[in-house]
Amino acid sequence: MITATEVPAAEGGTPVRASFLVFGKPLVGAEEIAEVEDTLRSGWLGRGPKTERFERDFAAYIGARHAIALNSGTAGLHLALNALGIGPGDEVLTTPLTFAATANSVTHVGATPIFVDVDRRTGNIDPAALERSITPYSRAIIVVHLYGRACNMRAIHDIASAHKLPVIEDAAHAVEMRYDGLAPGRLGDIAVFSFYVTKNMTTGEGGMLVTDDDEIEEKVRVRSLHGLSRDAWKRYSSDGFKTYETMYPGFKYNMTDIQASLGMHQLRRIEANLTVRDAHWRTYAQAFTGVTALRTPCEDDSSRHARHLFTIELNLERLRISRDGFVDALKAENIGAGVHFTPLHTHTYYREYFAGREWDLPNAEYIGERTVSLPLSAALTKDDVLDVVAAVKKICSYYRR
């Protein structure tokens, strides 16, 4: 006889946990709180010296010449395309298996996103499909290091070089990722990072753009703050009032010192937190070995994974439940989960934007209907992770065909 603890909570059984485990819970320590308090007491709340310090520290961590702190990763993608001169009539090649901001940023500059299929094993953009998608209108490539796994940057670099296309790395998941020992920003022309609350390091909302290109850095820095002349934020500093010039009709995309106060300390702990997330990752991978209803992420020793998202791919042929039903069943067990991602070409806006166009993206669609993201944060305890394992196994067992 099946007991109440073996029956999913969605079917009337007892939940694995008494309290809800939030998906993507950030780890914020006393250092961040004290730094924010110091900033509030200083009276300098906008862009200022702490933002500059955070930029220097981040550039040093990545190994890049320049880092520009912004109010979001989305702002970084928009500025990257803007600085490269991408506009109406241009096409930008990217993956459909990403958050909407990647493609939305292309439409913000008036260009057209062209979706390229992914490798079914990794979820990252497929270089062979990328090359087949290039047209005379192609002007740039945006790669996404999905879940924190490096794209095949050697192949992508060769393709981009042959067609003289700049490469933007959407590294929203990938601060700690390394490929051939290099961080994002050293692998393409520009890299953009997100510090949203669910990311491996957070400033609540925020992002960073990095590049080794001096001309791109100059354009992005000026355009990120209304197009004002460089260092215009210093005009009210103790050095005395300084006039400024509007150099470009720019944007209000700058980071504040309040956000930077969080980021400075998040960055200092990022390697230690990666060790914790890696341990949680290995617990999941080992625990799900032999569970035929799902597939765990493939391993790749040639690069360092940032361990941002641990995804399971459901074997729907072996289950009596859909992917969305699986996520709901986890929620009933008091386990938060996510979906990363529903392919963008299936979303309402892009279906209408490309009305009548047929996309050949079978791998992205396959992954998009089967993937579930499990909690993976340095804020989790070992018991939290074991609760997730118990809930996943419970659901797989009950709903197996």
C-alpha cells in the first residue's frame, strides 16, 4: 500500500517540506548590509566612488580592460548593440533558448533577431546551425552561456572571424565560467553580466558590461548616463563643480552606489560560493543517477561551469505528467522550481513579429518542453538539497508509466 509520504502532495499526500523553499534565494551577508548602511549615511546614493571601485574589482576578476556597471544586464545588451552601430535592416543571430531580454534588446535598436538552433546535449547555440543562418544582413552574434556552461567559443570565433561579425556574450549566468582559462569578455568583443536577485552574485537589480576595446568602452560609458561627457557624475564632488556636455542622446542605465555596495562583497565571496553550489550540484547529479524518468546535465571537463542552474530534462515518454505539471507538483511539495526556458520563437510577441515564418529549431523546442530548473544557491543547506532530491524522486516514482 502506498503511504501518504509516497503520494505527491498534489494528489493529497504529505509535502516533503513544511515550509516553502524559494527558488533562487540569494545569499546576503552582514558585510553587504553594513556597506549599504555606510552608503546611506554617506549621502552619496547614486553613481559614485563605490560604483567605480566595484567596476575596478570586477574588471580585475574577469581579466578585462574595462567594466561598466549598469542598472541591468538588459541595459548592457542594448548598449552593446548600440555601440556597435546595429540598427534597422540588420540581423543579429542568437539562440531562442534564453530569457526574453536577449532578443528584446535586438528589437530595441530596430534590428531583427534571427533564432539559431541549439545543441540538444548542452542547450548552447549550435555552431553549424549558426553558420547556416548567416545572411548578407547579418551584423552581429549574441551567444548565451546557458545555465553557466561555456558555448563552443573556438568554433564560434572562427565563424565570426570569417564573416567579420562581432560577438556579444550574454553571460547573465556565467560570471565564474572559464573557457580555455578565459572569462566571458575575453572570448568575444563584449560580455554582459546580470546581477538580478536570482543570479550567482546579486545587486538586487544590476549588471556589468566588460570589453577590452577602448572605443566601445568610451561609447558605452557615455551613453549609459544620458550621453553626458565622461565622469559627469563627478560634477557635485568635493573636487568642485564641473560643467558637462551632452555628447549623445543616451540612456539612464547607470548603477548606483547602493547597488555597488552589495556587489563589492558578493564578488569577494563568489569563488567560495561557487564551491558550495558545486557541492550541491554533485549531490543532485549523484542522487539522480539511475532515475530513468529524467536526464541530468552533461559534464564537460574542458571548461569551468559557473553552476548557475541545475536543470533536469524530463523523459516525458516515461511519465504520466507534463513538464508544467511536474513544476506544479514540486510547488505542492513546497519546493520552488523554474523553467529555463520556453523558446522565444513560441512566445506571443515573436510569433506575431515573425508571422508566417516557419522556424527549424527542433532541439530548442525539445529542451524547452522538458526542462525543469531545481534550486541551486549558496544559501541552501544540505538538508534543503536533500528535500529537493526527495521531492523529485517522489514525483518521478508516482507518475512513472
